[in-house]
Amino acid sequence: MTKPRLDQGADYERGFVDGMSKQAQSSVDKAVNSMSQRTWVGLTNEEIKEFDTWHDNREEEVGWCNPSEIVAYIEAKLRSKNNG
């Protein structure tokens, strides 16, 4: 029985890397194509007013509102609307 060689040479390595690169590019292309087929859904005026209320309540609660909390709130709202 022949022991497998770990060093297959430069051509083998180049072929392996090219194959992995092609597979990764294919995955990226599929993701981009599926994203481009969806229509982006933004926040309505009512949802923006809800945010204002949330923000005001949060500031009353702790005296200020951490910017990362604001981002998390808005991101969660948009994610729920756009991930169906």
C-alpha cells in the first residue's frame, strides 16, 4: 500500500487553490444575486415615531442612550422587515 504524499507539488497546490477560489466566488455570486432580487423595505414614518418614543423613554430611564443601543434597535427592526 502506498502512503499518500502530503507534498503533491506546485501544480496540485495551484489547482487546489483555484478550485477553492472558484467555489468561494460561486457562493458569493449566489448570495449577491439572491439579495439583488429582493426589494429593500425601509422604516415607515410610524416606525420612526415608535423609535422616537423608545429613545425618549430610554433617555428618561437611564439619563442617556448608548449609540450602540440605537443601532441595535434600528438594525433589529430592519432585519425583521427584510428577512421575511
